[in-house]
Amino acid sequence: MPALSSLRRGPRRISPFVLAAALLAVPLSACGSDDSGSTGGAAATSSNAPGQSGGTLAIAVGTDVGCVDPQQVRSSDTLYSLRQTVDSLTDQNPTTGQIVPWLARSWEVSADATTFTFHLRNGVTFSDGTPVDARVVKDNFDGITTKLGGLASLGVNYLTGYAGTTVVDNLTAQVKFSRPNAAFLQATSTPSLGLIAEASLAKPPAQRCSGGIVGSGPFTLSSYRPNQSITLAKRQGYDWGSSLWTKRGEAYLDKLLFQIVPENGARTGALQSEQVNLIANVIRSDESGLKAAGKTLRTVTLSGTNALWVNHAAPLLKDVKVRQAIMFGIDRKAVTGLFPSGTTPATSILSPKTPGYADQSSFVAYDPAKAKSLLDADGWRVGGDGIRTKDGVPLEITIGNPGAISSVDTELELIQQQLKDVGIRIKIKEIPVADINNIQQSGSYDILIANAQRPDPDILRTQFSTKLNNTYRLSPSALDTLLEQQAATTDQVKRKELAAEAQRLLLENADVIPIVNYVVEFAFSPKVRGLEFNPSGHPELHGTWISR
């Protein structure tokens, strides 16, 4: 199979940066679901019949964040591969949202959601032969909160209030929090809290990023070539998969080859020419060609949105009327035409797939007349070039596009045109992936565009609480209390009410500007069978096989 980097690249297309739960892929779970949008070759990819063992599955993804430690990575493109190398204490049913056993065969949660006791499966080992026991659970959570810290922003946020883990016995770990953490059980199903071996925990974070980790998953890291490929090999003797998996024992496939192909056109061409078996982030304009080539398309609707993430410390964006004008100046229905079929306009910062979603369409609406009225009342006057000014300052805002990760130029150019019509000049700035964390932490940006998703309403707290990272520089307010309360209650009705009120405050003040509900589309050869997806849209490849 030729190296895909040698393929001629087509025009740049949309493949938005994913904040998997924080800006989550810097990182964000009801949950993501397979919409059964299979078309083209095979009508379905799963089967109760036994699969065929052996072979290599070649997958083309758009980006590489330069790290192969799942506890430090937030990008979905990279987690597609790393998810295969680590197991989690629990798993989450992508249809019902139910939390089910994986490495933990059972658990108890205290009434106040401060103590979680996990009973582990016996006989589970990491790929270096060491046991998965209560001690390693403790050391993983201790390491995330102390050794990794901000490098594991998702895991640290999931472990807010972590007070330590008690090793009750070899197979029983009791995790305690200083205050209620109702979302923690769901968080244990994510790769951010996936377990790694003691030998990996002992390494410096940078070494874990460059050289990978030892996990207990169905595949192991075979090689990593930055910005080129990630290769995984089947774990011999694996026999402790999630209770959701129909395939028991070892994986079918011998090898997984993830090749980094930044351009959508090149990934599509690679699949059409059978150089790869599977691609992610299919765009609408490529759908018809892939169907005509007999490829299977699968749309997965996730628990998140594509949004503009606002820095409230930026001078012009401190003004709520400016933020609201941006909110009302965007025609979301027009933007959906750039995304896969089935994409819908956002009506809140949570998507309808997310537990706790509440429709805020009165605030998230296209109303250019209202946008102009807000700016008129705020003293912004239209100049000869159509751009507004106030006290000699033009209404000019820069939107950062993580272009070194993936291109969202087409989407931003449409938004740029729409906002110019209300008198706002948008400048587009591409940001190398290596600079994203520094830019967020330093606050040296106006707005960032990205996807964020998690199948739990606690994403609101991990993104917007001023008591956590406060990446968006919000001022302390009543919102903080609501976010803390929803994280503390185990009453799901009350939690939904609190999440709804938090969404109302966020959208009424345009603290964040949702655009579309997050949908990802995969395309693959009809020979690929048994392909399933978890709530975060990551493929589950343990039960995947190639028909020959």
C-alpha cells in the first residue's frame, strides 16, 4: 500500500477541530448515536455471524496532535486509534446512555455522589503482563490529578474534588471526592480516564506522548510516526472486553494502520481507490461520489455542537451586545449545508442528544435585523465600507481556526460574509495545533471555532465554570452556582432543571455561540464488517473484520 502522503491533495475542506470534552478535545455525554445512515455498499456492518480473523484495516484521519497518551489527548482523530489501546472501568451504551461494566464488574455509588466503590474483574492484565488491580486504579487517578495536571485537562476536570482512592483489597478500589461529583461514573467510561500500567505512569508526560503507553486494550501501539501514521497490533490473549461487545476474546484484525491525510479530497480519493478501508469526517459534497463508488456511509450524531468559543477578556467581546449581535447574525441553516447530510442548526450549546438539553432557540436564532438594532443601540455606526465603528475603533474580531489540525475555512468564510452584512468584520487566523493550548491558557485570542461534545450535561461545568480552568475568562456569577449544583445532585429531574437554567444564562448572554449540532460521517469499504461506534463517535474496532 503506497504512502498516502504522496497522493495529490485536493482543495481544502471542512474538518473541524474537535474539543472532545473540554475544548473536550481540548479539549468534550443522552449520548452520541449511530443514526443508521448506512448507504452505498453494505446496508449494515454488524452481524451475529462469526467474523473472519486476520488482515489489516487501513484508516485515513485528518490530523495528528503529536501525542499518543490517551490521558493527555483530546482530539478525536487521535483518539480513534488510542481508544483501542486502553480499557476503562465502565462503558456507556450509545443508544440508552446506560453505564455498564467493563474492567469493573460492578460498583456502588453513595447517596451523596462522593464515594464510588469499584469491584474489578479478576485476571485482567496490561500488555506488559502486570495486573489491572485496585492499586493501579489509585495510581492512575492520583497521577492524573498531580503529575499530569493541566496536561490531562479532561481527566482533571472529571476528577474535580478528588480526595483520593482507597485500596480496599486487591480488586476493590474506593474513589472519594470532597464534594459530590454526579458525573464521575460516566467519566469512567472515557479514554481520558482509561487505565495505563505502572511502567507508563512512572514516565515523564513528554515521554508518554512521544513513545506511547502500556494499556490493557485489545490492541497495542506498534509504531508512531508523527504526522504520518499510528500503527497498532492485536493483543494476544485479550479476553476482558466491554459488556457491550458481542465479540469475545481477541480482536479479529491483526493490525490497524491509521494514516494522517490532512485533506478531505485526498482521504476520499484514497478510499475510492481502495488504498484505505475507512475514512472519517466525510463532507457533503463527497457523499454522492462515495455512494457511486459503492462505499458505505455511516452518520453518527454526537452529544455536542460546533460553536464559536468566546474569550470574554477580549476588549470588544466584553460587550454583551456585540456577542449577541454575532449570535443573531449567523444563518445556521445555511451553514448546515457545508456539513454531512443530517446536520441540523444548533438550538443550545448542548445538542438534543445530550442529557439535560434544553431548547434555547429564542436566543440562538438568525435575526439580522435584531443584530443591527443591538449594535445601533450600543453606539456602533456603519462606515463607508459597511463595517461599524465606535469611538474610532472598528468592529473587527478575529476567529481562530486550528488550521494545523483541520480546515474550517469554508465555514468561517460563510460566517464572515453573514456577519459583514450586520457590520462586523471577521478576520480568520489559522492556528498551528502546537500553539492551541498556549493560546487558550494565555487568552491571546478573540474567538476559537471548534466542536465540543460529551454525553453528559457536566460538560457545561467543565467548559464554563470560573472555578476550573476558565479558558474563556468569564466573570464569577450565578452560573457557577448552577453548574456546581448540577454536578452535585443525583436527582436527574433536578439536574436537568439546573442544566436548563445554566443553558439559558449562557445563551441569553451569548457567552458561547453555537452553530450546528455535531455530526460526523464515516465512509468505508463494504468489505468492512462489525463496525460500531461509542457515544463519543470513536469506532470500536475490536469486533471489526474484513470480508475476504
